[in-house]
Amino acid sequence: MIGFLRGRIAVKQPPLLVLDVNGVGYELEAPMSTYYGLAGVGTEVTLFTHLVVREDAHILYGFATEQERRLFRSLLKVSGVGPRIAIGILSGISVEAFQRCVETQDVAILTRIPGVGRKTAERLLIEMRDRVHVLGETLAVTPVGNGRGESSPEGEAYGALIALGYKPAEATKLIKSVDAANATTEDIIRRALQSAARE
């Protein structure tokens, strides 16, 4: 799996991006939310990626932030939602606005997004109800840098705690319980684990 790519933008024609990574051009499709934050051709960027394998193609999707990619992956788990609709949703609404929409069960906002009918919108609101709560906790702890894929130490520590098997709420609580000011990722993880051992 390709987790991220860092390179120079060679082609920028929505929804297509070509990223030159050490002389190899990677074609990616990206939501408009990612395009808004990208500079022009020739600039270096880091994009989080998700590879979709089909019988007839391997398609790489690129995202400016980990939150966008996380929402994209959650949307793919909803029955009847494929990559095209997921990219359309991310192009039409921010991650934070989508979270609010699910929390308030607002069908009208989702049906304004091209390709999302009423039945799909209702299914999204039902199936994403539990998932978006976890996504919300993640958003509160992991603002991902400046749109070029640079994560904060708190965000990296959160990801490490999740990888270690902590639930999102537990990881959030542990990180909030330590002094993360000017601390490195390793320091935050160490302090959080020490805090967990004391509980």
C-alpha cells in the first residue's frame, strides 16, 4: 500500500494530478478540497494516498490531509458508495461540515452534492452515525499541518496510540492528560504510556 507521496506537481487538471516523484509520474485523482490548498505546477507537495484496485485499473487517490483520507475510507464502507461518490462528497463538503451534517441528520445538505440522491444521503446519515463520532474525536486531536501532509506531534502520537490498540477515546484522553507543549512525538507517546500505566 502506498501511504503518501512527496514530489513536484507536474500536471494539475481537476480531478487529475500527476506528481513527479524522483522522475516517476504518479497519476492521482483528488477531491476539490485538496485542489483548493495546492500551489501551482512545479511546487513540491506531500499527499496522503489510497489505492483502489479494480479488475480493469489501479486508481490512486490523493488527499491533502489525513482527515480527508480517513473520511474517504469511511465513506467507502457505506453500501452503495464507491470512490466516485466519496470524492464527490469530499469535493462538495468539508470534513468538519460533513461531521456536523451527520450529527444533525441533515439530509438536505447532502442531497445538494452532485451524485448524492435522497436514498444515498439517508443511508450515509444512518451508516456514518457511529463512525463520524470516532472521526470527530480524531479531528479534535489531529489537525494535520498546513495541507501538505505535515502532521503535528500530537497527531502522530495519536496515530501511534491507535496502532498500539488504544480506542480513539482512550488515545484522546491519554494525550490530553500529558503536557504536550513543545514536546516531540516520542515524548508525548512516552508520557501518555506512563500515564496509562499509572491508571
